[in-house]
Amino acid sequence: MKFNREHAVSGLALATSTGGHRFKRVLECLLAGFILVVCVPLMALTALVVWLSVGSPLFFRQARAGMGMRVFTIAKFRTMTDARSLDGTLLPDELRQTAATAMLRRLRFDELPQLLSVLSGDMSMVGPRPLPLATVAAFGELGRMRCLVAPGLTGWAQVNGNTRLSDNQKIAFDLWYVAHASLWLDARILLLTLRTLVVGERINARHLKMAEEFLSSHAGAQRSRGRR
């Protein structure tokens, strides 16, 4: 499937223009710094829960694809053990976490260390979630389009179903965000993130249809131009 790159780029005028980008960076650094300071006690409690539940190390680190597919290292509180089956294969996620660490994941406390990645410029407060480079590369052109913006601590897919979505549905949400990125949309996503933490993950059927139709229509337009 091809994606209309020109449309996506035009939708990033505010987010990626020099003035718009600097203004956004100032805002998100102020917000990330404030949240980080306020959440220091919460992070200490989270570290204690992780240590008591799954032991050390406390952090999970992995290389992820950032803006422009530039590789950076992400850090999260570790919420799973390395338990494996008899053949050496890692057990499913739900069997490698405890009730306590599952709650940390539900509340997204495990992702608080990523605020440091926001401050360093590797991530934004809002954007597509950072994925391993191999995963992004497997999406082909769609993966490269997804990396036109910096990955985010939260994103459009995360407030519209997250783990309840398929990979194709997530990429549709991510590319819709890339093409419509704005400070207003980011503010909306941050507010919806707070709601998701309270009520849980729910698929928004209207937003899903909008994202899938957007991706399908621009892929169709790209194919039509290719046949000319």
C-alpha cells in the first residue's frame, strides 16, 4: 500500500515549521519537566513495586526508531520477567507480568522515564509510539511516513483503542495524525489520555472509520496516479 507523502507533509506545516517546532518544543519541555518533578515520588514507588514484583534490573531499554528513522534508546520501568517455555521461547506477555506490574502498565506508570526522552528531544509528548526499527521498516513506505514526526509518549492510536487495535488499525491512526498534526490536536490527545487512564482503553469507532477511510482514499489516489 502506498501513501500520499505530499498530503502528509502539507499537514505538518505548523508542527514542523521552524517557529512552530520551537514553540512546540518549549511547551512540551515545560510540561514534561513539570510532570517529571511532580511524579518523582510516584516514580520511586513504581521502582519499588517493580523491584518487589520482578526484581532487577528496574529498567527495560531497547533501541527504537525516532523521527526520520533515527535510532535512539527508550527506557521504561521493567514490568515483565524473562520467563520462557521449555523450548526457550518467551512466554506470552500476560504470563510474564504480575498483578502489580499489570496495573503499572494499565496506568502507564512504567512509561514515566520516557519524560527524559522528551526533554532530550528524542521524543515528543504526543506522536506515534516509538517502535523497533525492524518493525517500522516492515511497514515499508508507511513506516517511513510514520517517522515524519517524533514519536510520542502518547498518541492518537493510544487514545482510540491502543492494545485493542490491530497493527493495521494503529498505522491508520498514526498516519492520520501525521497528516493532521497540530498543537490543538496534541492538546486534545493529552486530555483524552487522562480520560483513558480513568475509564480504560476503548475503540472509538468513528475515529477508526475516519482514519481507515483517510488512509484508503490517499492510497487509492496514489495508485490512480501510478496508472497514468
